[in-house]
Amino acid sequence: MTTIKIPLILYLQIVAFRALNKKCFINAAAIDEQQEGRSFPFSNRSQELFISTHDATTGARVALKAPRQVHNPIIQENQRRTTKKRRTSDINSASCLYQADFDQGTKIITEPGSYKLCEDITFYPLVNPPETSSEGAANAFEPIFPGPFDENAFGLGFFAALSIATSDVTLYLNDYTIQQSKEHALLQRFFAVIELADSPFIQGVGPAQFVGESSSFNPASNIKILGPGTIGLSSHHGIHGNENQNVLIKFVKFERFEVAAVSLNNVDRLVIRNCRVIQNRHDVPILGMFSAAKFIRPYGKVLKDHGYEMTLRGVQTSAADVYDRLVESINNVYDDVMKYGKIMENVHKSEHKLFHNEPGVVDGPCYAFLVHGKGPAVGDYGFKLSSNSNITSSRILIKENKINNIKCWVNEIPAAIENNKVMNDARGSVLQFIRSTDNAPIAMESDGTYKGNVVADMQIMVAKAINEDVIEDSAQLQTVVNSIDETIIGWASSSNLTYQPKYRCNGDSMHHVNKGITVIRVDDTVGFRIEDNVITSVSNLSPSAFDNCFDYNRGTHFRAEDEQSNLQQGSNIRGVSVAAVSGFHDDNYDRSLITGNKLIDFSSINGKAIVGIDVQNRCDSIEIKDNIVDLHEGIGHDQGDAYLALRIQKNKNSEEFSIIFDKTNNFSQEIKVLSPSNAISSDLEAADSVVHARSRVIRCPSKTKDLEWEVGTSPGGCPFGFKKKMNMNIFE
């Protein structure tokens, strides 16, 4: 008999773990973050094994930590080969998706399983194509109702190439590309290449009622979207979703999206890892006004068929005349863009003036990765984290991604207000009076009389018909959003009545709050890690802000002295922005982390705040370390310029705030800490590019039935009662 001697301490540990074996479970999230989502790849302690057992007194689970595993290269290589073999087997058995699966419109996955692209996919539905549709491009690609598609969810067209409306789905891109066709991208202005639900919006939000009263919203969960492969051209998003759980996006290449590569609202457990954003779209030919033309057209068709008429500019005008001119304009734009890539001014001057996008990039806020709480991210940055976990995102990992060449500009739309309401049409598009970039008239002459155009005429005619109950609210034609009132209608009806609008600024064509560029944005989130990402070459092409403003679309954003007092943000850039966020809910973790990121080469001629890392509004329990920020070559710590490597807002009504950043960061530009009432600039020496925060350890009071801790409502936050470090003084 052979005797093997082992150290006493190891023997005792083995005995202890065997004794606990029947009551233990392994926390898979902490074992192997390389397993491509088979377990949630979140822990930075991947070489440690966490087990838990029940405390005999309280019955609660108690976490124990096993001895650190030994790195064995032979074992690791065998594990790598096993994982690769398993993955190859999974791909081989996955169901194929072909171009033909998308010919009749959105491909909807309703059965769990593995799927793979088996050829390149370009979404060009053969439903009412422009060549054969009754009104050419004006009503092209619109679904036929009744038919196979839900008239609520698809009321504004095919909103995705692929819709995943079930759980437990793996999609292998399989080294192919899936994208929107250029024709569909021009005519379908709200779109995601992949939608993680059966509707682009939850019930009660968006420019239409996308979920009927008798229907349910069906989000996807336990989803893996795996490269190599490319998610290409999209008029809005690469991947979009609401209320999803357990989403892994890995090894995916994104290019030529207009608004965001990934945008998820109210998501729990998200991993975006090892992805590449090559660039967003840089050949966008049209402005948001073109979306307004497309959105309002179906209403005009109803009025034309009804034989409706009204007075415009003192002349009796038929809906048929206005509608036909609108359809002609849409077709003129389509023909020019398909032939020349832009609207030809010498051929279609009026269309060029209304719809031409001179910068060639999306004319509103844009992102690479966006994580947000419940509902669409159309307002300002989050202000205060809700204690209701049903409306917040949680457990987010954005790691080892490369993001390059992001450009956009914000076309600020001065929105006329009456009775404190913005004048917008039945789809939420702003009734545009003048162009903010040069004050050129769009719908109003310089003397204040109504000028009109094909879009404004139809918006006003539809508003009047809604007020007269000629158009009734329906699944496809919502009316409740319209706010164009009798004052505007009466003015547009007259040939000589003048109007002096009061403009609300800082909104885009749908009056969403202008936010400029935010490359990685995480709002309303419990627990996140933004690690080892590289962001380079970010350009905001926005012109100077419009200055004839009565008031501003404020949202809840904190306004400090170093930003414009008039609250216009369209020219700003944020590399990494977090707002209304906290640390983790899990005792195994502590603070949320922003670490190891590299942010290089940001530019905005008119920007008032060009910020590398921005910690906004009421945030709690964040650590910022090992980041490199050099936003512009040759610009350093000069106070007074727009460039800030790091900006932190202190929690309101809190003597302490738990945000720590230390000397491991390498910041080439200034650091600022903002108090709730004004901006306080850190008094840094140029050679000492970081500030180290002193901290102490405290334990928050226990949560009871009568006391709920919310971020910002108690000193230091203490929202979850876990042990944390609290910053006592941000400066030494």
C-alpha cells in the first residue's frame, strides 16, 4: 500500500469541503469567465472558487472561498480544446438562417434553440417593394394588414431584420454579415438589425402603441449572440431590446449603425465583450424631417380618401393636393439617394432644403453601447437610482471592446410652445418653423406669416382633422400624441396673420433631449464593470447652439457652472458616462468599476464639455482606476477649456460620497469634482495628474420593514446595506 503525504492544512480543507458537500452550491459566475456565456462571465476572481452553505443559526447562505486554484497549462489547454470542440459541435447542429427567411419581412424566432447565419443577410423585404408598390417609395415595405404580422408591433413597418421573442436562444453569426439594405434604411427610420423582443417598445411608450391592450410584450432572455461575424448597416440600432435577462454579446463586429451598436433598456445580466465597433454610419443622406414625412403620410391617405379640405395660407386646399405633393417629395428623395447617394439640389431644390443632411452623420444623440432603465432613453441622463429593481438595469459587464471612429451631429430643432406644450404632430415629430443652423425659414416667413411646406401642411391638416374627429384613434393611427392646437391651425389658415413663436431648445426632431455623443453610457443601473475598453477617434460635428430660446428641454440633468447656463448639450462628448448608478447588490462584489479603459482623440469645435469619464448626478459606490485618458494631443490641465479627463458630481445632501479614484489613472487633462450647486475645480499640479481619495470602511444600517435605503436619501447612500468604502474627502 502506497502512502501519499499531504500538508495538514490541505487535508483539513478537503475534509471540511467534503462535509459540506451536500449543502453546497457552486457560484458559476466566479468559475470561468471564458466559457462564452455558459455561466455569467462576471467575476474578476476567475481563479477562485466560491461555495456557500447555510448558517445554522439564521438559515442564510454564507459564502466561503476555496483555496486558489493552481495554474496548470496542460489542464488549461485541455479545457480550451474541449470548449472549442463543444462550440464547433453546437454550431454544426444549429439551424440555418438564409436570405429567403427574411424575404417576407422580419424573421421572428419563437422557439428556443441554436441558430446560425449560413449566408450573408441583407434585409430587403419583398413586401410592397418600391418598384411595385402603389405609391412607389412612399409606402414601400409596409406590412399588409391583416396578415402574419401584428398590426400594433409592425404598425410603423418592419422594425427589425431578426426578432428574438423567446428564451434560450444562441445565434452564431458564423463569420457572415447581417444588415439592412440601403433602400430599407432610407425608408424605415426606426430599426434594429436584431431586436430582443417581439416589439421595439414596451406598452405605452414610443411614437405608436406597439403593444395592444389585449397583447403582451415578450422580451428575450438567456440570449447569446456570438461572432465572429458582422452586424452591419442600420438606420438606428445594431442590437436593441427591453426588459431582457442574461444577454451575452461576444466577438461581434459592428459597423454603419446610426444611433447605437447596442441599446438595451431595463436589462439584468448583460455582457458585451471582445466586440469591435469599426465606425458608425458616415453617409446618412437625410435629416429627421424625412422621418416626419414618412410618419405622417398614412394619416394624409385617410384624409385624401375622405375628401377632406381646409384653408391654408388663405386658400382652400384639398388633402389630395397636399398628400400627392408629399408622396412626390418622398419619391424624389428616394430616387436621388439611390442614384447619387444624396439629394440633388439642382434637381429637387425644395427636397434638398427640407431633408438634405450636409454632415452625413446621424443628426441626433449617438452611442456605441447604451444601457438604461425602464423605457426608451429619450430624456436626459439618469438623476437618481430607483429602489424599485423592476425598473433598473443590473449586473452589466462591458469589457475588452474596441470602439473607433464615432461621429454625429445634433440638429437642434427650435420647438414652438403653446400653453407650455411643444407643438408636435400625431407621431411626436416637432412642427418645424425655422432651421437652427442659419435661421432660414422652413414653415414660417421672415415676416411671421405661414410659409408651409409638404410636411408642415400635412401635419397641420392632420391636427385639424383630429380636433374635428375626422381621424379616430386606432392601432395604426394614434391621435393622442398630437399637440398642434387651434392657435397654430388658425395662423396657418390665414394669408396675413403673423405669429411670433416662443422656442424651447435642446431637443431633436422628436424633441428628445440633446445629449451629443456618449460612447459608453450606463444609466439607472445596480452594479456594472466597464473594463479594458479602447475608445479612439470621436468627433462631434454639431454647429454652435441656437440662441433665440424661450426655455430649454431640461430633463433632470445636473447643470454646473462649467456647462452652458442655457442647458444646450448637443456639441458635448462623453467617452464613458454613468448616471444614477450604484455598486453591486451581491456581497461577493463591492463597488462598480471603471477600470483599464483607454480614451484617446476626442474633438468638438463647439463643445462645452468634452469629458473622458463622467460620473453624473446621484451615483454611489464606484471605483475608477488604471484608466488612460488623453482626449486631445497638446491639451493638458489648463482650466477653462472644455476638456476634462474625469468629472464627478457629488451626491446632493450628502456629506460623504463613495466614489474613489486613485493614482493608477493616467489623466492628461483636468479633473473636476462638482458640488450640487456649482463647479469646484480640483487644484492640481500639472505633474500630478490624479487625485487619490482617502477612505474608511463603514457598514450601513440593516434594512428593516419600515426603512428602505435609497441612493441619495441617506448620508452616503447605503442602498443595500453591504460593506463598502466611503470616501471622506476627495482631496488629500
